[in-house]
Amino acid sequence: MVREIILADDRMTETIKWKSPTFMYEGNMASFNPRTKAHVSLMFHTGANIPGDHPRLEGGGDAARYMKFLDIDDVERSRAEIQAVVDAWCRSR
């Protein structure tokens, strides 16, 4: 369902990189972490640089941020924020 939410934005494309679905618009935006088992983890490669306030983006440091989803209900509750992050990414390109 995360994939469908991201790809609902017509600007986004998808490919496989690093053995994982990767979402792109004028650069790599995010990839699923295929190693996580207890939840879905989406890594935003340069998430620290996505403009705006996005409380679900976790992590410190200069680059990567993560969104974790525990189940389908968690994804649905996060739909608006996922869409906001995708829009902010695309607008900042």
C-alpha cells in the first residue's frame, strides 16, 4: 500500500536498485529496506533535506531519514504524511 500511495503522484517513478523498490523523481527519493521483518521501513536517501515538517520521518545526521509502518492500519493513518513528503520532495527538485 505504501508503494501505491507514492506512485499515485504522477511525477514519481519506480525501479529496482540495491535489490529493493526505489522511488524517484529527478533523483532517488526513497527505497524500502528489504531486511526489516517486524515492520515496513522506507528509507528517504536525503530525507534531512526534504522541506517542511514531517513528524514521521525519523533519524538524525545529515542525510537519511526513515518512515516505519507497523501494519496496514499504520500505513493508512500515515497516508496524508506520505503524500506530503512526496509532494515536498517533488517541489524541491
